[in-house]
Amino acid sequence: MFPTLGLFQNLPCPEKPHCARLNCLFSHRPDLTHIPVTPVPVDTPKSAPSTSQSTPRSSPSKPSTPAAAVASSSVPAKRSISSPLRAAGHSNALPANEPPTKFQRAGSVRRPVAAPSGSQTSSTGVPVLRVSAAQSQVAIPVRQTMLKTLYEHFAVLYENILPTNPTLASEHALQQEEEVYKKSTKVTYRHAVISSIAALKRRPKPDSAAHPSVGTEGEVQARGEMRKKVAALRLTAAQLEPYVLSADDMTRWGYVVAVPPGPGGERPHDEGAVKMCERCAQHFVVKRREDADECRFHWGKPFTSKVNGEKRRVYTCCSRTPDEEGCQTGPHVFYETDPEDLHRRHAFSHTRPPADGATDTALDVVALDCEMVYTTGGMRVARVSVVDSAGGEVFDEYVRMDEGVEVIDFNTRFSGVTDETYATAQNSLASIRRSLDALINAETIVIGHALENDLKTLRMIHHRCVDTAILFPHAAGPPYRRALRALAKEYLGQTIQAAGAAGHSSVEDSVATLDLVRWHVLNGPKPTPKPAATTTSSGTS
């Protein structure tokens, strides 16, 4: 037998009078009459203090024996609400009268949105869908398969522009899949993707990144609707009144607002004079085209490029630095901007005042653009195009140079004018101005891009101008201006001036300028109304 440890010797035997055990574990001492109880502290709620109790009240009954007192204070009880254990165990620290969380009524369940959180925008292959599987109602493998199919069809659609835009198919496939997922359900997702693919197959293949068929289904539809709105808007003078430049604005942006001193036209050319070349910044003697000295130059503009973390200044035409030799050859040319110099070549004059009565044929709103060439008299106008407020062509003529002025360089890459087209010119600038008088008077609102250059080359002084170069400002502020080509691509989704070496079209540019103003009227911030500029019509053409 194992020896006893006597752990129960302090406890009285429950069957003390009748115990028949030979070796009882409990005590049979006569002085041990009650069971010792270890006191257990109990938190009891405190009663609210009463103002009517000025003295403590005695308890109605008290335990008569010490053992009873210990027993009464040691009875286990439920933990009170204020107990730390109870507070810690209460789910989500809800108030006592709140039901458990799992029994509370919940609102309507929102559909989880699982749009791509990251995309391989630099990838030229099939993009990878990076979404949380727990948040997607459609299985991720299914979405990835549909994304791959969309990418393959975008790659076929963009095959002509992928060499210059290698990531376009990948980017648009990701965006198209996201569009479809957001507007479909788990049941309709596959059919929605198939419908998108069918729409892709019906699109014409674009030849540039700004083509109307480039983009997701939503983007193409939005652009199409905007084009319809723009084309349907016929601008009125009342709509454009707040956009007309003030006299201060015209002066700040280089417009000629008054006729320079002198008779004008006394020196139409500077043949034989020494000038600084506009292209290579070298001094040269002005000569006719057949005798002109050769100039090496860059037809592009310099811009800052970062290569391997190093900034370099290079030209847009050939990526050469300004220290390197020019990439193109041609004759030396010069360009004048001073109003007095221009006035000496051909006199400035104001647009005519409105005619009395209903006989005036002038339009309320026109858009105008000119093409210029280099001559022995500086840069001169060679083509003038005008469209009305609906975009219809109302004037398009080539301009013959004044007597004694010879063309040095047609600047075809930018002007679009060639020997053949210039040979069709019949009217001089003075005759062209008289023809324009039938369309433009002093009250006509003239729209253009960098319009002060067109008015200077026409030697026209006009005070009712809307200029898209000012309406759509450059991020760097004046004197910087955004190119018309860039504005048309960004706001209209159109590609203009895309003929390369064949040059620009003044008709196309004037229509694009008009459409930009239409877009701004529909979508742009509304300008503060300004009083109409005071028009001085002291001279006529």
C-alpha cells in the first residue's frame, strides 16, 4: 500500500457518526465541527445613492454565527456587468442590451468590386489580371481567359500602329475587361465579353493612335457622341462674346491693334540686304531661290530628353543635339515680326465697318487659317482658307506675291504649298483682302489658332478675335503655346497635319480650330463675360 499524505485530515468526515472505514481519509476529531470555506470575492452592483438617506440604514437581518457569515459571503455569483472579465468576454464591446453580433440584422449585401489593382502597362504581350480572388464574383481563371481573348483581338485591330505604340493593345484589353466586369453579373459576364469582341471586329483598322476606332468600347462611344454634339453646334456671336479677346489680351499676345506709322508698302522686298537666317542663325545676303546659298538646319524643334538618367537637348526631327550638323539642306531665309518692318513690306489696314441695312454679306462667325512661304520680302501668305460657323468652306485661295517679291522656299513640309499649287495663284494680297471684305467686317468674330500670325501675314487689323492657343493654355504659361495638332488629338480625337512632308492644309486647320471652340463651349469652363472691344475702323482695305 502507498502511504497516505493526510491531505484530508483537516476536513470532518461526512459520515462521522456512522463511518465504518478502517482507515478513513477524513478527520474524526471531536473539535472539528464545520467545513472551512475559502472566501471568494464577489462584485455586487452598487445601489444608487439616495438623497433621503442622511444616515446609514441597518441591515434587517444579520448572520448569527461567524460560520454563517463566512458562508453567506462566499456563495458564488454571476459576474457583474462591470466586471473586467465580463467586459473582456463581451463580443465587440456591445452594450448590455444589444443582441449578439451573429443575431443582429444585417443590411443588403453589396456586390464585391474586383477591378484590376495593378496592370502590366509596360508589357507588350498578354496582360496579367491582378485582382483579389475573394472580391471577384467571376472566377479569376475565367476572367484571365477572357482578357487574353480581348488582347488578341486588340492586337489584330491595332496591327498598323503597334510598332509605334507597343503597349496599346495590352492597356486597352485590361481597360475593356474592367469595363465589361463592372457593368455585368456573374451570369452575363461571358456574353458581355463576346459582345465586346464582336464590336472590335466591326471597327476599321486605325492608321494612327488618334484614330476614332482606337480605345475601349466606352471611350469610342463617348467620342462618337461628343463628335455628334460638336458637329451639330452652330456657333453664334452671342455664344462667343465672352471668349473675344480684350484689347489688353491682344496686346499681350502680340496682335497688331493699330496701323504702324508711315504709308506702308514702300519696301516690298530686301533682295541684296544682309539678314540673319531663321534656320541656322547665320548672316547671309538675301538672294532669289536659284542663287541662294545653301543652309544646313533642323526642321524640328529642340526638346529635353533623358537618356540613361542624363538630360540631353535634342531635335524632334532627327534626335541630334544642337552641337551636331543639321539634318536637312535648303536656302537661307529670314522672318520678320516687328509691325513696322511688316508695314514696310505691305501696308496694314483695318477690316471694313459694317454696311448699312441688310445688304451686308459679312458673316457673324468665321474660322480662318493661312499658310506661309519664305520670300525675298520675309515670310508671306500663300494660301488663305475661311470656314463658316457650321464648318463649311466659304473661301480657299492661293495668293500671288506682290510685284518684285520672289519665293525663296515654299516650306512645303509646313505650308503644303508646292510649285504646282502656287502656279494656280491668280490674285495678289490686295485682291484677296477685297474678297475677304465680303465675308468679314469689323463686327465679325474671327476664330483661329495663334491668330495674330495669320492677321499679320494678311496685314489685317481686327479686334473681334477668339484664339484657341489662348483658350487652351500651355501648362507652362505664356509665352508657351500648345500645338493645334496636339489639341485636336486630345480634345477632338482627330489626327490633323498628318501628311508629313506633304505639309498642312489650311482648310483642315481652320475646321479643327472651329471644332475646338465648339468643344470648349460645350465642355470647357465658362469665361467671365467681358464688354465688347471698341473697334476702330479708321482704315479700309
